[in-house]
Amino acid sequence: MKRRTFCQATLGTAALATPMAQLIAAGKPAAADISAVKLSGQSTTLERKALDELARSLHGKLILAEDAGYDDARRVWNRMIDKRPALIVQCADPADVSHAVTFARERELLLAVRGGGHSFPGLSTCDGGMVLDVSPMRSVSVDAKGRRVVAAAGLWGGHVDGETQQHDLATVLGQISDTGIAGLTLGGGFGWLSRQFGLACDNLISVEVVTADGKLRRASSDENADLFWGLRGGGGNFGVATSFEYRLHPVSQEVIAGTIQWPIADAPAVLDSYREFIATGPRELSLDLGVWRTKDHGKVIGIDACLAGNREAGMKALQALRRVGKPHKDIFEPMKYVDVQRQYDDGNRSATLHYVKGGFLREITPAFVEFLARDFEPTADMQLFMQNASGAVGDTAPGDTAFWNRKCVANLMLFREWKDPAETERNRAAVRSLWEKVEPFTSGYYVNLSDAAKNTVSANYGANYPRLVKLKQKYDPTNLFRLNSNIPPA
């Protein structure tokens, strides 16, 4: 063999031994670096080597736009939200969360945190950044004797209810079973049991959370107590929760639930009774009120109820309500508590587009009654809904947790849903226009629903805001966790 031929053969063999050459020989180009978006909004490049290293460090999966499962992985509940992150990290455990947070922090990447993906305004995803997805983390452990449950951050409320109800126990976990527990709890967490037991965050015993430095911390009343205070209502500003320990309460598997609907002419009498119930009614009975339009009866006012606990007192109050006005629908029956929790479900990935504006109703005033009865005009796809926020919610002082808005009667929501994406801007504009008339009756807003302007955040947290700013400076000085009702660091 001639020397030149030998050298060429040797070089060719060596080259084919490298991954790059193997790809070329197979006719496949080398995987390229990818473009991404930084916290500042500027573009950046993520090198393939760094992405490969991140993938190797995970027990879960790294998903890029080039991967077959990308479109499925980026979908969230609200079909109005259609964003394309540069990378999705599906975390299998707290170590994965730590790796992902560190990767994002070191590269100053725009970061969204996803649990159930149920955020109305789409804050659990982003364009061009990283989505840190904890949904694969779904372990749950019930201590029935100690009345505690430890639940991983990827669980839905229905997952936890399904386990705890086997022991005739429950904690406060919203009113939609396929909502993720993480975002729900960190932002507060209203539910059918709130009149008895407060918010979801009020029932926390401890939280495990990865902060911006990549460290896993346990927060409770006696360990990182300042962080524990902020996690109860701070809305995800301080880290990525990986598990929650909740206090459980006796709740029978069977409750009484149902609905009453009246013609809108009965609205003054219904709202007067509702106001009295909020002030003096038994806490075992929870009532949510709405105004919407039906095909058969036009504009109606209605109440959905759940009675979980002492039935004698609850049924007495319910019977008094049923005697108000002339209801054209009145259906109450025994139901499984887990079925009550499922009744509003729309699928964890809804086929419908949704938009919502909301705020806390402090008082049912004569002007508000007049507005609902005469001026508010719902449509077939737009309604007003009042989620009960009284009772035990107000037993906790505003300064005892980050959740400030304790003295309200309802979490008021104006929402619309539609099927055609071409109708999005028109429908959003309609909701915003009507909200201008509703908003004067409210004060503050529920951070889990809101896409409120940044300049309203400080007012929403009231006297708690300065403390929250200092806490943000301590645990997230670069504001890595900013896709939320954001509290900038000092």
C-alpha cells in the first residue's frame, strides 16, 4: 500500500470513529445549537454540548422543538395560549429541578414553571425560554392517623383527593380536579372546604422548594420560616416547589351538592340572602353564585352549593335559601365529594379558548346588586361567577401569610370561552370592556387568575409587600422566577 493511500485510509477510519463523522457518514447533519430568549428579552444561543450535558444529568427528559413529542409537551390547558419554548425540561425528581434551575440561572434564560398547566393567562409557559415541567412528579403518601398528606408538585387536586378520601379525609384543593396543586397552593387556593378550613396555603405544614441558587430547601413554621411565610400566597415568586405537606380534615366521601337557579328578577332577594349567609351561615355549607344566560330562561342568577359536614345546620340554611323567590331549578342530592370536585372539569388540555378577569369583592352593596340585576348582560359564552371567600379564610390575619386579601366575601370572575382562534381578540376586548364596569366593585385580585398590570402588584399585597420584596431579594435576587404576579427584588 502506498503511503498516501495508507494515510487516507487511517484518517478515514479515525474520522468515522467520532460521533460527528458517524452522522456525516449516515447522511445526517450534526445537531445544531439552538436559539433562546434571556430574561432581558435578548436572544442567546444554547450550545449543543451544554444541552447534551443537561440531558445526561436528568432522570426525566429534555425536549426540544426538533423532538417528536414537542408539540404535545408544550400544550397547556387554555387553548388560547400557544407558545413555543426553546426547551422543556420534564423533571422526574427534585434533583432534576435543581439542574434545570441552575442551567436557566447560569444562562439568564427566561423561565416558566409548569405544574398542571392550568394557568388562565398562560404563565406556565413562554416563547423562547425554558419550561420547567414538574408534572411527572406524582408521588403521594397519606398518614391517616396523623391526618397529613405529602404530595409531589406534579399532582392534580383530584389525585390527592382520590387518595385522602379513601380515609374519609381531605384538604382544601380548589374546585377543579385536574388543576395542579402547586400553582393553586402557592397562590392561595380557594375550594369548597374554604369556609371550614381556609385556603389551601393555610393548610400547609411544610413545603420543599428549589430556590434560584439551585438548592433544595424545606420550609415550615420552624425551618426557613421566612420562606414558608412567602410561599403561602406569594404565587411562585420564590422558587420551584417540589412537594407539599398538607393538614387533613375529616370529610365524608358523600356530601350534599347541587344548584338553584332563579329568574334575574329575583336577584335582589337572592343577593340579600347570600349576603346574610356569608356573615352568619354554617361553615359546613359553601355557596358559589353566578349570573349567566340560559337557552330556556334567558338571564338567570344561580347558586351552586356543597355541604360537607354537619348536615342538620347546613340543610337548615339551604332550605331557607330555597324558599327565596321562585326558583325554576332546584336540585340537591347526595354526591361523592370527588365527583363534586370533577363537576367543572374541562379536560387538562381544554378544547376551548378561555379569557378571564377577576378581583376580590369586598361587599355586596346596593350598587352591586343593581349592576347585576339591570346592567350586566351575560352572553351564551360569557358569565360572571363569585367563588365563596368567607368563613375561615378571614380567620387568618392578613399579615400571618403572604396572602393579604383576607377580608372579602367572594373571588369574583368574569370569563368567556370560545372555539375559534380568529375570535380571540374580539372576545378579549369584550371581556376587558365589561370588566371596566365590574372592577370598581372589587379591591385586589387572585394572583392565580390574573394577568394584572405590574403596577398593581404592590397594592394587591398591601402591607405585606415590603416584606415580600426583601424576601425576593434574599431568595431570588435576579428575579429568575418572574412569570407570575411578579414581585421584583429590592
